[in-house]
Amino acid sequence: MTGNLKLIIPPDEILEIVTGLAAEIEKDCAVGTPVLLGVLKGAFVFLSDLARAFSRHVEIDFIQASSYGDRDTPSRDVLITGGPSIDIKGRDVIIVEGIVDRGVTAKAVTGYLKSKGPASLKTCALLLRHSHRGVNIDYIGRRIDEGFVVGYGMDYKGRYRNLPGIYIIK
């Protein structure tokens, strides 16, 4: 199943990254119950592990945004097809992304959520491209080079989400 894939981050390293990010976010959001808002579908595994790494209560919700669809390359347009189901007005919200590539999706989601009136709005990305020059990312797990990333919830045309590590398609 992984013959055309190159492992770049093994599961044990992912766990270390996620634990460190949770501690950093928890320290910054010391008061109240933060909302972890996962960007579907690529962040669902990361969001799950991130929430479990917290030592206190967090609320979890999702937003659905897409810039890839079934294409190999992202579009310039981001379609937000589902917003959060809970009211985020006056809340500390952390947008949770699997990967921020060009920052187009992160920028669109941030703009959309700002209109909902959160007390604070920060972004956490498990992966960030070295070449990224877009929107500010507050919490970064790992910077990576170019290549199509799959595994740990991220996919290529709906495949590979279930892999426990993070891979580059060769």
C-alpha cells in the first residue's frame, strides 16, 4: 500500500509534535474553554489527537472548506461548505489545519470566522510549507518542503487518510 510513498514523519514523532502543540495552546488559553475548530476533512485525525493531549476541557467543532476537490493542484477559490455548529462569539477559537500550503484556505476560513465575533482567533497547523508566505500561523508543528502530503487524515483523491504516519507521494 505504501510502495509509492516516502515516510517523512513517523507516528511516534507525530505524537511528540501534537503533545507540544497542545501544551503551547493550553498555556496561551489559560482561561475559559477554548474551541478547537477542525478544518475538514484533512485535520480530523490531528484534531482528535490534539484534543486528547489537553489536560483540561476543550470544545470541538468543525468547518468544511475545500480548495482541492478531486484535483491534483489547489484552486485559487476556497469553498466553505459548512460552518461551525456552535456559537463562537466571544470565545477563544483555534483553527486546526492538517497542512497550510499556500495559505489560501487558512485565509478564507479566518476571514469567515472573524465575522462570527470570536474573542480571539488563532491558527494551528500540523504542517507548514517552507515556501508559505500567506496568513499568519500561530502554532506550527513542523515545516516541510514541497511534495504532496498524505496520511494522518490527509489524502490524495480520497486515499491514504488512514495511514498512521505522514508521507510524500513519490
